Amino acid sequence: MKRKSSLIVLPIAFALLVSGSPRDVVAAVSPPAAKVQPPAPPAKTASPAPSAKALPSPPSSPVTQKQPPAADYHYNPAGKPDPFLPFVDKELALKKKVEKAAAVTSIFPLQRVSVEQFNLVGIAGDAKRRLAIVEAKGKFYPIAVGTIIGLNKGRVVEIRNDRVVVSEVSPGKGRKVNNITMRLHKGEDEGTP
């Protein structure tokens, strides 16, 4: 490939050195163009004499010819969407995202059912540290103070000898705090030792 390009470049460089003008180099290197004969003028026929009714020809120069001013165009947006508004409404997208997040159930089993559906089965521990055992859907779960429980993300605030108090914020605009108490139901054979 290098050999072919050098064969082309050498004659051009030589012609440039000898002639001194790039125009002469192009003429020397390029193949001779075939001479084209101009077309023969059409044969003259007898034409009628120009009549007085003939219109004068317009001037051929576009600069001298004045055009009438174009009518002003006004955009009418009636019935058309605003081209500058985004395709996706941010508030609507955020609202759908929040609804979708609320619809997703928690991966934690204590947050899959409401607090009212839990049954308090037992309480263990001393005054410093207590654990409670709750049952829902046939399964038992230990809870301590601070554990999140229920659909509305209630938090265990207190565990006493006979009850557990859960504080949860009600959904909606009011954001009211509800304290729900789960009581331990003692059977006939149960009691204090």
C-alpha cells in the first residue's frame, strides 16, 4: 500500500518543483479532459411579431424586486399541548411512588398484620429487661421495648407484668398517635408463683 501512494506522490512533488504553480501541477497530473462541444443553437423558425399585448418581463435581479410583507403569524395554543411541560407530571409520579411503597408488604412478619391481630401469650424477665411473646397466625414472636410491630409501624413503648403498650401513628393527614394495649389473659391453671 505504501508503494502505490509513493508512486502517486513523487510525480506530483516533481511537477510542483519544476513548474512552481499548484495549478500547473493539477493540470499536469490529472488526465486530460475530453473537450465537450457546446450544443448547436436551435434552428430559427418564423416567429410571429411581438404583439402590443405582451407583458413586460420582470427584472431578473432578486435584489431589485421587492416582495410584499408577509402576514404576521400568531400561534394559537387552543387545543394543543404545551411543548415546554414535561411528559411526566412530577407530583403524580411521586404520588404513585408513595402509593406503591405503601402497598408493598413488609418483609418482617411482625409488620404484616395489624396490632389488634396479635395475642399476648407471655411475658418474661425482670423489672430492668422484659420480653413479651406474641402470637399471630399460629407463629410466636418475641418482642422487646422499641420493637416495631403492626401495619402502621407501631413501636412497643412499655412492657409491664400483665400488658404491652404499643404506640402507633394513625395513617392519614391527622397523624394522631394511638396507644394500643395488649393484655395478658391468664388461664385457670396460671397464676403468680
